[in-house]
Amino acid sequence: MECPWFRGQDNVKEDPKPGIFRKKYNEFWMSTTFRNRGIHFENSPETERIDKWLFLMQHFGLPTRLLDWTESPLIALFFAIRDLKKSKNPAIWMIHPIELNKISSLDIFPNTWANENGVDYFRRSFGMAKYKNLLPIAVQPSYVHLRMLVQKSVFTIHGIKELGFEKLLMNSYFLKNGFFKKYVIYNKNVISIFSELKKAGISNSTVFPDYEGLALELKDRLIVTQ
């Protein structure tokens, strides 16, 4: 049986949905311009690998129709509570990726660059979609950055329905059979959970294995209270 995926957010009231649906963006021009200009940067993906380009856009914070998940419940927990000042009853969502894909008549993870059905979700971001893909599907990414590897990153990519997962799956058999669940984390427990995660080796420098992650961890660890 395929393992579930997890997503941590700092506010339980925010229905998990991709960034491109949270505000009104011109998706085509944003993704196309990013690829046209980014192709000149070092270690950029091949021009035709639009799946890699979309993973790269998502990684660097550009709104896309991708939604971040992880195979690790501890990493999801870290993302839910990492900003102690911002957290407002954070939560973790759990989803069964293969069961999600079965709703869209897929029994496996689609190949994101050669499978006609799976790759069409990525084509939609660049104005090249052939089909009206309605519901999200789960995809295994090509790792375009070290952070994705250590964070055990996986993604769902959404079709034309601009809704979050809770509204999309409301009253569905998917929800009733336990393939999609939400776990609320109460504010009173956040600090102690954060401490336990550190003991388990989950911290800024391990989740973000670069200069930024190291700086974040040192700021947190070496602050001198007045």
C-alpha cells in the first residue's frame, strides 16, 4: 500500500490550494516569462521540460497550480509550526496519493513528461492543454534543487477547478474512507513540539540545507534575551 503524503500549514482555516488560485494572476505569462528568461541562468532545465520548470517555479515561490506535500510527517509538522509568531492553530493534512489519482482514472503516478494525461496538467500552465482536467492528481517530481530531496517533496497538480482540497473532496467517498484527513495542532502545544522536532534532527539547517537555512537556525539558537 502506498504511503500517505502530508502537508503542514500554519492556519487550520486555510483550505489547502495552489498559489495560482489564491489571487488573480496571469498564469500563462508568468510561467512563460519565467521560462524564457530563466533559461539563461546556470543549471536551468531543458527548454521542453515544462514539468521541471514548474517544479522550479514552485520552489522559488512563484504561484503555480502545484501544491507542496511531503512524504515525511515530521517535515510537515515542522512547516506547520516553524514560524512560532505566525501560527494560529496550525494543522497537518494527510492524503492518499494513489487513491486521489484513481478519481481521475489513474492507477499509478503519471510520468510528468511523457504521459499524455499527466503531462497535460503541466501544459495547462503554459497555455497548451488539450483536455479539461477537472480534479487534482498526485505526481512524483523531478528534483530540481537539493531542498526538494531533503524535504522529501511531492506534489499535487490541479486542473481547472479553482478550489481547495476540503471543498473539492467534501462529502466524497475519498473523505469518508479516510483517504484525506486533517489534524489540528493547538497553540499551547506548539513550543514543546518545536523542541521535540529539534531533538529529532528536524530544524532549519536540515530542512533548508544551504546558507539561508543555516542563518535561520543560528538566529533562532543564539538570540540573547534582554
